[in-house]
Amino acid sequence: MDLRYPIGQFDWEGSTTPEHRQVWVQEIKGMPEKLRAAVQGLSHAQLDTAYREGGWTIRQVVHHLADSHVNSYIRFKLALTEENPTIKPYDEQKWAAQHDSLTQDIDASLALIDGLHARWVALLENMKDGDYLRTFYHPENQRTTSLEYAAGMYAWHGNHHIAHITSARERFGF
């Protein structure tokens, strides 16, 4: 298994069906509970263990999920209220290297993810098929992204990082 991609890379096959999008919404909805289960009972030392050599610590992964999903939620709101807005990129490596990501107890990020995902799922569950075709522009990637793609990618993203944690727990015997 490639420790960087324990569930494989995100596989986009193009347009999807409403049923496929509903699966993604359910994955986003279930992510906070799955994340809490993945980190349950970990000590501070275990949280400060890198999930792989050269990778982030488990603590940084949890904080990254909060940071990343907040940004995604905002991108969804922008795309739903503006025509192809240009989003603000951020350097996830630098964010993960900030003092709060390195030292803050994960409870703050877990609580943030709980509330954020409740809001995000409410938004997703009320989007019409055409809403998923709305887009935003990412200036670093020079790419226009549909909300349909973003929903699938973020369903994968949560599972991807939870697998980093669960595979590390298994390998290290946590």
C-alpha cells in the first residue's frame, strides 16, 4: 500500500448521477463520526506521531481536515452565490506548520468539523442538480472546478485522511 494514498487517489469519471452524489453527501455527513472513532483514545504522544515518514502528525491531519473543509465549505457558498468566483488558495503545508496545528488539542478541530459538516450537509442536501454544475476558479491550478467534482473530491478527502490515521494506528499498534 502507498502510505500517501491508502485508499488510492481520487478517481473522477466525469458527470455523475444524483444517486452517486447522494453517496458523497452521506460520506461527508458521516466523516465527523468516523474521524472521532479514528482518533479515539490516542495519547498526546500518539497524536504527535507522523502517520508516515515525512508526513504530518496525526494531530496535524485532524487540524488539516478542519482547515481544508472550512475552505471547501466557503468555496461551495461562493460558487452558489456568485458566477464562477475566483477562490482564495492557501498553502496547506504552511497552515499545517503553524503553532496551532502542531500543538492545539484536537478537540477544537473535532468540534469545528462537527458544526461545519452539519452546515455543509444541510447545504448539500438542498442543492438542486443544476447547482452541482456551478463552478469556482482556482487561480493557482488555473482550473475551473464544478461543485459536483468538489463534492466527490471532499468525500474522498475525508476518507483519505481518516485512512492515514487508521492505517498508522494499525501499523504502530495504537
